[in-house]
Amino acid sequence: MTKPRWGNRLLLILIVIANLTINSGSLPASSLDLAPDSDSNPPPGPDRFSIIAVDYMSYDWELRSWKDKSTICELSVEHDGMPLPDEVFQQCGTIIYRNWVAQPLCNVNNVTKCDGYYAVLLDTIPKEKEIAMQLPAASAWISIEDCEPVYSASTNICETQPTLVITGQEPLPNESIVSVEGTYDGQSFHCDDTDTCKFRIPETGDDGVTVEFWAYSSYGDSSLIYDAQVRVKQVDEGDPDQLYWYVDVLSSQWQGEISATCAETWDTFPPVGGAPEWLSTPNQSEDLSSDIPYTYLAANLILQGAVDAGTCPDGGLTPGNVVNQCGLERSREAVNEWQNQFDDLILATAMETNVPARLLKNLFARESQFWPGIFHAAGDIGLGQLTENGADTALFWNRSFFNQFCPLVMDSEICGAGYANLEEDQQEELRRALVGSVDASCEDCPLGLDLTQADFSVGVFAHTLIANCEQTAQVVYNYTGKSPSDVASYEDLWKFTLVNYNAGGGCLAEALTGAEGVSDLPLTWDSVSPFLTGACSGAVDYVNDISQ
């Protein structure tokens, strides 16, 4: 995580020293020590290997000359079949290796005239060898107590001063965590003879404070040093007699129930109290319900026979299969039912991936009006209208999704190289497979759609949005020279991500460069959107529609 640049923190440090206390009923006061950061010794980090004995078969070979059958080289390999070229190079030397790989085929009817060598298997012997194996390391995790998650706003709210919890974890069965240490806004802490460290945390500034933490193991080493940004803001929610604390944590080690999507990628907190409504997730799918009279959806329902508009002029459709007013009225009930049938799945996907449910639904509304087929026979497919370029973004920038999807298409050993290292034809195969996975078109299915395929695609589009978050962060850095947190707010970064999704990274880069030349930081959607011109201009209405 990129750490914010801090100015003079003397006042905040004094507040921390005055207010940082042990959570009652957790750790004894003597186990938590606050001291200047310079007094703490850096942990050694993971350092654990084990020597184990492994049985294997040794295959002993000789390379002999075709001309006189003399032995040229002896070598041993640990696999069935002929020695490999690199094994000949390592065990027989450069000259023999070059002759071995360059020698012509031999006519076995007159071998005395052959140049080079032939290989003879002498023996196969069972053996044992010792190898060093790296063992899983200890780790440490961060969470909070005395707070409730607010899923609709992707934040946590506390009725009492919140408690920060650092927990060590030891994966080896005969070892344990012996202490937890770290620094909170420059002040060191350590909790001995325990795997958990708890302390109450005071209100912070809008940028939060930096926390570093690690755990020591009885094995004799420690976990890695992890970091987090923690923001605590106190509010009265309109009632001065009842105070609340909003807590947000950005860390790869966060173990809370929710976190704002892409906030860690951008190192940017959402607004205090939670993200705006269009970037929120309701507690129940009924709150996603909509009743918008979508014309493209109505036309498709009439064309597929799901709505009978036979008594309307021209069967409810004007030339070009555009729904007329009568057809729109006849299809109103079916349109309402159709646009809400994915709500349960959208909510479940949002809970799983942390991609805001309302953002997903708004994106599907804008892209396809919830008709998950091919748009006008173009290359835009599915609920979110995925293209091959969009699939490329998803596979390249969302590594965890690539690791899940690639083995469904090709051998997992090939996938292990990563998308960027695959051959061009392999990348193309994956892109086409991903686009095909979101295409619900089906000639033999009712209404010409396989809705189980449409259901599967909801998760694909959520992971594609996450990939666009990652790419947006890189575009921002490449074209401003600054981290996303230095450039824009959480909400505006999401709008930039939608530009990236809709129009591509080139359009986003051009707009950011233009805005930075005439505007002071931070950049806003209002300052960037005027620079989306020409072929990029359609992204302006696109973002505005989705973010309403």
C-alpha cells in the first residue's frame, strides 16, 4: 500500500498517547507498551525451511561414439526417457552438448560411418535424497470490535469508541504465536505471551493514520510486516446525546465483514459515513427494485413472443423493431418483472465481491437494459456488453479472476504462466471463451436465451469492474505521476473507472492529461469530463447515467 505523505503530526501523536488505552476485559495493561517507533527492533520476517528425505529413481546413462562404441560421457537423470539437452550440457560439457544436439540422423545399417553419439541406459537404481522445503509462514490480521458493518454504505459504525484488534496466526501445528507488535501512527506497541493485541483507537484526520503490525512465532521467526490505513470519525447523526464512530480500514490483512471496493487499490477512503447511494449495496434485494419502461427490453420481449402486442399498430413495433407507445404499455408489466429478476443474484454477487450492487444494476441497465444477448449483432455481448477488449482487461488486470477462469478453458499448467506470458493465440482463445461465457443467446431456448448463462455472467462483470479499477489506478499514475489518492476522491475515481470500462484507458488518459494541464488537484469528474471529446465523448453521458 502506498503510504500518504504526512505533515507535522505532533498534535495527533499527543492525542494518541493520551487516548490509546487497553480494551477492558482483553489484554492486561502491562502487555501493551507505547514507545517511540525508533525504540522498536524490526522483525526478522519468515525464515522457515525443513529438510526432508525423498525417494526417487536414478536412471544411469552413457553416451557412446557411433564409430568405436567408446564411452564419451556418463550421466544420471531422475526421469524416465532419454536425457534432455540441458542435462547433457550440465553433466557432459559444452563440446559434447553441441555435438549431441547438432548431430545428423544415423543410418543404423552402417553405424561406423555415423558422426556423434548414442545413448545407452545402464541401470535404474532407487535412491534417496534430502531437499529443503519452505514451510508456511506466520501471518497477522487486522479487524475491529464493538462495531457493526453497514453494508449499504460499505463502512463500519460503532456506538462506543472502537477497538482495533491485531491477531497473529501460526499455521504449523506444533508452534504458536508468542507476541504481536507494531506501530500505530508512529508509536510502537507490543503484546507479549498472546496471539492477539487489542486497544481502543481515537478519532483521526480524514486521511486516517498508518498502522504497521507483525507477529512473532515460537518457531523463532516472525510474519511479514503488514500495513494498514485506519480512519475513525466521530459524528452525532443529528442527536448530540448519542455519538457514533465511523471506522474504515484499508489493508490486505483486513478481516472485517466489508470494505469499500477498490479503496485499497486506490489507497483512498470513501466519504465519511459511507459511499454515495449509487456505489452502495442494500441489505435486501427488494431495495434494488426498479420500474423503468425500457424500450429496448420491451421490443425484445415482443419480438420473442413474451408479450402479446398483436392488437397494437404494427404489432407494437415500428420499422427497425423499435417499440411504439402501445407496445410499450402492453409490455410494461413484463418489463418490470424482467428488469428485477436478477436482483437476488446481483446482491449475492455484491456481497461476495464487494462490487456495489447498485453500480452493477445501473451498469446492466445502461449497457443492455437487462437483455443478456448480442447487441444488434455487434461484438458487445451480455448484460454488461462485454467485448474482446473488455475481456483482455479482465484477464490481464484481475489476476485472481484469471486464475479461476483460465483452468476452465486450458490446462492449469499453461495458466500458471499468467495471462501476460501466454502465447498470443492462447490469449485470444481465453478472450473469446470469456466473451462466450457471458453470451446468453440460445436458439433452442425459450425466448432465445439461456438464463443460467446470464446468471453466471453477473459475477464475470463484477470481476471485470474490479479489473478496471486496477487499470484505472495505473492510468492515473502513468499520466499524472501521482497515486490515485493524491489525484481524486473515491467517487470520482469510480467515475474514471467507468470511463475506462466504456471508452478505454486511452480516453481516460487523454482526459486526465487535459484536465491536469488546466486544473488544480484534486481532479474531479466536472474538471475531467469536458476533455472526453470526439470518439470518447459518449463516456460522459454513460458515466452520468450510471452515477445518478
